[in-house]
Amino acid sequence: MIEIYRELDAVDILAIGVHPDDIELSACGTVLSHLEKGYRIGICDLTRGELGSRGDPNTRRQEARDASEILGVDWRINLEMADGFSSIDKRHILQIVDIIRKVRPKIILANALDDRHPDHPRGAKLVREAFFFSGLSKISSNDSQMHRADALYHYIQDWQLTPDFCVDISPFIDKKMEAIAAFKTQFYQGSEDDMQQTPISSKDFLDFLKAKMQVFGRTIGVKYAEGFNAHRPVGVDDLMGLI
């Protein structure tokens, strides 16, 4: 486990992504909106994204650090699981359990339940199991006491899943796109480059991404939003808080 940005500490929200740019692409508007409200947020990347067609683990590590600076999250770590080949097994589950118990989040954000990239739903299942097992007293995990977060939500990624709820990110769209642009090897930077082109490296992809956020936004009457899925009904204590 490598800490790449500040020291681990307790957070309100733990945002987990299989690859170093997953949070930026699909949930960092929500991260930004909650940071502004005063919540503490940490990011946990499960892999270095070493199987990606563009860039390498070193460039992606620096890009993740740069994006973290833009977002202003409390910390960011990388568990260095094998990109593409991490299994849903005891060793990998306990790695995430260790983090959950150490930082004791109220809410966990995780990868999409289903998606084009097979790592994403696999990561979602891995985090879901860690979310449950972190609350079992008979599972030992370093020196941290058991802890189960109040909720686990899955951000929607490439495939257009139907969201259970959407978060208004309209005031943060420019900062979100700035954080995405920090991943210089992965995304369009104003002109085509000499690296291998991928479905997410074209200018059209960033246009698609903004259009998708506009679609989510339109469903709740705002300009831009991010969509999430939940495994259980979402409870509220004030109807006026719903859009």
C-alpha cells in the first residue's frame, strides 16, 4: 500500500475507484460539492492502471496527485492491486477492510454495478463485500476496530445505467473538467498526440461526458449532475431536501 497524497485520517466520505481516474470521471463533482460543505473526503485507488494503453504507473501516479491537488481532498492512496486481474478473494477484501476500519467513513462511493470495463463491476463487488465484512467483529484487521459505513453508493460510469439518485454538480463542472484534464496521458488535451488512441482519448469523449452529466442534470432540473445507484432505498428525514 502506498500513500501518495497526504496522511491517512478519518473521513466522512471514502471514494474508491479501481483505476486512478475513475473518481474524476464519474464522481468528483460530488466530491467537490461535499468538500465545499465541509465534509472530509479521501480517495482510494485500487490499482495503478498499469494495463491502460496510454501512460504508465509512474505517470498515472503523478496525474492522480495533480488531480488530488485540484480537488483538495484530504488524502489519496493506492492499494496497488493488479490491474485487470484482481480477484474477489479474502486477501483483496481485507485490504479494503483495513482502509475502511482505519478511516471510518460514513459513506463509501464505489465503481459502477455494471459497465463496459470488466474491472468496474468487479471492483464494485469487491468493495461491497469489504463494506459488509468491515463490520464483523470476528474478522481481524490490523489494529483497527470493526466499522461499517452507513451507506454504499455506486457511481455510474460509461454505460448509461438508470440512477437511483443524482447529485447536482452544476457549480463544480469546470473544476471537475480541470481535474480530469490532470490525467494528461489519458484524455484529450487540445490536440491529437502520438500515443495510442483509445475510446476515452478523443475530444468527442469529453463532449460525451459533459452531455451525459447534462442528461442526469435534466432529470432533476439542474444543468449538470452525477448519477448513483444504491442497494437499498435511500432514506430522508426532510422532503424539502429532495429535488
